[in-house]
Amino acid sequence: MSGFFQSEIVREAIKEMEQLQQQIIEETFKAPMMNKEQKKEHVELMRTFLEKQKNLYFRVSLSDDPEAQEMKQRIQDAAEFLGFEGNDINELFSEMEETLNRLDKIAGIED
């Protein structure tokens, strides 16, 4: 394991992301039965997860560590595989934020 992934901050961030991802997956199956407040909390959970993804991507982008650069490339490859055609992953993050905003509107949970 490289120096980048040995960092306690990075390891904790990844652990938190894994936990959030698991929670989001579990809650998503319950979404049709959620009330307005639960839907709002679920969207906020997804926003939190997105922010953590953005932060991790920022960290790997700044790192010269080979494993961090490999992770950055895997993220870019995954985005491309899923149909993202831009060159900047931050554009994808912006699109995801817009999607969350639309979910707020659809569910009628805007503040």
C-alpha cells in the first residue's frame, strides 16, 4: 500500500464513503415508501456522499503517488464507461449535483 493510502485521513475518508454508500443503497430500496422528510434526508445523505467523492478525487488529483494516480484513472475510466463524455470529472460532479437538485424538485422537498 502506498503512502497516499496509508494516510489516516485518506483511510478514514474512504471508510466513511463506504459506510455512506452502504446506507444509501439500503435506503434507496425504501425510497418509494418514504415520507417527505425521509426523502429530504436521503437526498442530503447522497449530497454528503457526493462531497466526499469530490474531496477524494481532489486529493488523488493532487497526489504524485502512483497508486493515487491509478485510482484517478480508474475513476475517469468508470465515468466514461457509465456514459460521461466530458474530460473533467468535476463536470460529472456538477451534473450529479444538478440531478440531486432535480430530485428535490420532483419530490417537492426543496427548502
